[in-house]
Amino acid sequence: MLWHSTFITQVQQNLGYCPQFDALIDQMTGRETLYMYARLRGIEESQIASTVNQIIDIMMLNKHADKECGVYRYGMLCL
């Protein structure tokens, strides 16, 4: 069964997500979206929270990370 787990991990690391019109799902928060992408990419569950938090910190999105993406507007993320 180990080969199956390794194979799935390899597939996830090469998996892409190419939406037809909008990469953000309006009803999900920015944080939830990052969690979704992390899982799609095969990041270990135990590492997802710290990875997502690092990305949010690096992108300076702390005060917007838990807002639904549907309320994001151009310029609202400017400092």
C-alpha cells in the first residue's frame, strides 16, 4: 500500500487547478482557499496550517484572510 500512497503524493504534486473563469470561490475565505490549494497539491495535513499562515503573513493578508473572497475588491488589499 506504500506505493499507492507515494503514487498519490506524486500525482498531487503535479496536479493543477485551472478554473474556466474565476480562481476564487466567492463563498470561501482566503484562508479556506489556501487550504484547498494546499490539499490539492498534496501538502501533508500536519503542515497545511503553518504553510497557509506563512503565505498569509508573507502576502500581508492577515486582516483579510478570513473574509469571503466574494467581498474582495481591487485595491482593498492595498496598505
